[in-house]
Amino acid sequence: MRTSDTIFALSSGAGKAGVAVIRVSGPQAAKAVERLAARLPEPRSAALRTFRDADGAVLDRGLALWFPSPRSATGEDVAEFHCHGSPAVIGALMTALSSMPGLRPAEAGEFTRRAMANGRLDLVEVEGLADLLSARTEAQRKLAMAHYLGEASSAYERWRASLIGILGRIEAAVDFADEAEVVEPAMRGAREAAIALVSEMTSALSEYGRARTLRDGVKVVLAGPPNAGKSTLLNLLARREAAIVSHTPGTTRDVIEVMMDLGGVPVILTDTAGLRANAAEEIEAIGMGRARKEAEQADVLVWVTSSDAEAGPTPVVLPAIRLRNKCDLESNLSSRLRNEEMNVSAKSGSGMAEFIERLTALITQRYSNLEHASVIRARHEQSVSRTVALLQEFLADDQAHLELTAERLREAATVLGRITGRIDVEDLLDHVFREFCIGK
Ligand SMILES: Nc1nc2c(ncn2[C@@H]2O[C@H](COP(=O)(O)OP(=O)(O)O)[C@@H](O)[C@H]2O)c(=O)[nH]1
Ligand SMILES: [Mg+2]
């Protein structure tokens, strides 16, 4: 990385806006402020300035901010210009900055990369920042925020410290194998700590599936026989005509998805082709194949039937909610309800509020309490699972191959340290040595 370069970029969204923010980071940041805004403001406070180009022509009037290294977003000298948010003003300021020696436009993610290189953020916090920038719903924002603010990193650091403690005790037992008064308490301590760590990590791993779903969106699938009103329901929930509705059975042939926010949780509401015993033709059969697959992969399956639709097959997987639609056509409702069905009418709207309430409650119960989850990405899951497996091996193996165990746990500590990216082997050996001395 060429950290000697000074980089600049539009940090706010492109397009027309009241205010735009242009950020500069690197050794020439102070010069950039002096050239564009006459002189440096007080550190970390805003100053109203007239921005001028090299010839002294006025470009805009706005705020200049100055964050001297190291207390800045990137850890380098950083300046911010808050200007009017039109393409012309932004363009004029960017042109003025490009013409200054030593300045160049930033590459994607370069500010964050520098922040990490300067120890302002670790890798998990960077991931949290990326998630925060793409968060669409409240539950996603909370999860991303906790990662960005270092909550998950602390968990990983704590686990790694505990693993290193276990390792130190095992190494003491290896080095003083002849001295029972060292070996026994060291091994007892190692086992107790390993049991506690396995339990904590296993509980964190158990949240992984749900956390991943929360990041991607919860898949709610509407499935059932043709003509039951699935597409009508989707359109009603999405408040737009996303799917074609028709009384001709088999109208929906492909999978249709709409994004929704239910109680702060992102939901991918999915409409599917109706399922019946015999497809009329090949395209319907393909649609039914896709519908079955969607139903199997659903996080929440909503099974829709109606009095005038054919009975249809039994659901492929257990539905979370069963709807009996078109209750407006039925006179005696309650007697016709079977196994926990809810009566609704997509046409009259009857029962819809209750259905949405139930769906929202089900989803928020499952997915909105995950802001303390640490294991939320595949790479976290792999490293933590591997550490658990190695610890379990140690617990099962007892004292037979202690040296080999120590070697593998050392490897596991490195693997865990890589999750936050804050570890190298020297650091690890230091810790081990310190622990060893204390143990002795
Ligand atoms: N009476 C009545 N008709 C409905 C209701 N919901 C949908 N329909 C009608 O049922 C037919 C099939 O609806 P559609 O949404 O295409 O069913 P799908 O095949 O399950 O997607 C259409 O003519 C809809 O207008 C309802 O609640 N009551
Ligand atoms: Mg349909």
C-alpha cells in the first residue's frame, strides 16, 4: 500500500443533496485545507470557509474540518469539506483537489484499509462497518453496529486469551512432566477452562445460522395449491402488483421475490407456482419443481389453501403458518378450520392484520435478538468450529499426546487471532511465555 499518497473521495452519496462530504486522508491533507480553505481550522472543530481554486476563484462556501493524526478515522491526517451537494459543486472541489501535488482519488475501501493498517479498526470491525453501510433494517443495523463497535472482537480476543491460558498450562505440564505437584493442578485447570470455553463457543456457534439469515434476509415462502390466492397475498403484503394474479390456475410459473421489513427484520417474501398432483404441461412442471425447492429452503413456510382451490399435495416441510384464504366465500368459518389454520381473505382484507401480526411475531422472536452474536460469517464459523473440535479432542484425549495437543491448540489460537486480524505468531509466543511463568 502506498500510504505516502494522500487520497480523497466523495464520502456522501452521489446525486443531488443538501450537503456533500469530501474526505481527504494522508500527509498532504493539511496542505489541501490551506489551499482550498485558506487555513487550518482548530483540530476536530468545524470552521465556515470559502473554498477557492488555485487562481482564487470562489468554488463554494462550506465547512472545513481538520483531524490531525492519529485521532482520525484513518489514523492519518484527515480533512473534511462539507460543501453544497450538487454535482457541479462536488465536481469543482474534486477538480481542485486532483490538481494538487501528491493527491489522488481513493480506491474503493481505501480509507477503511488505512484505518485497519493503522490499528483504528480490526477485521471484524471492518466487516461490521461494511454491514452497517448496507444495513436495510433495524435488526441488521443493531447487529452491524455491535460488530463495528468491537463487541464481537472482544469476544474473540477473550476466547483467544482463554485458549492461550489453557495452552500455557499444558506446556507447563509437558515441561514439568516429572513433578506431579505441577502437572496435576495445571491439567485440572486446563480441562476446566477448556470445558468452559467449549460451552461458550458452542453457544455462539448455535446462533450462526440465524445470524447469517438476518444478514441475507429471512426467506418467507408462500406455497400451496394453484388458485388459492398466493399471488394476491404477495401483492397485498408488498403493496404493489409484483405478481400476476389470475383465476387461471398455473398463472405463476416462476419464483417471485419482494423485499420487506417486518418488525425490523429483512424479509424476502417469495411467491411460487401452485403445487398440484399433475402439471398440465412442461413449463408448469418446471415451475412446480422450483416451488418445491423454495418451500424446502424456506426459513418460514406459509401454506396457503382456499375452499375453491383443489386440495393440493401435503406440504413438503412443516409450515410455520397455514392460511385458509378466500374466507369471504365461506359462510360457516369456524367449523371449516382445520389444524391451526388461520382464516383470511386477500380480497376483503379480513384476517390479514392477524396474519401479519403472527408472521411478524414469529420472525422477530427468531431473528431480532441477535445483536450480541459474534459468529456471523462463514470464516468466523470455520475458525470457531475448528477451535471447538481441537478442544474437544484435547478433553477426550486426556494426557496421552500432550505435546501434539499443545501444538494444535497453538495453531487454533492463531486461527482465532486471524478472525480479528490482530495477531501474529510473536504476539502469541509472548503470551504463552508469560502464562508459563505465572503457572510456574
Ligand atoms: N373471493 C376471493 N377471491 C380471491 C381471494 N384471493 C384471491 N382471489 C382470486 O383467486 C384467483 C387466484 O388468485 P391468485 O392470487 O392468482 O392465486 P395463486 O394461484 O395461488 O397465486 C384470482 O382470481 C383472485 O382474484 C380472496 O380472498 N377471495
Ligand atoms: Mg400465483
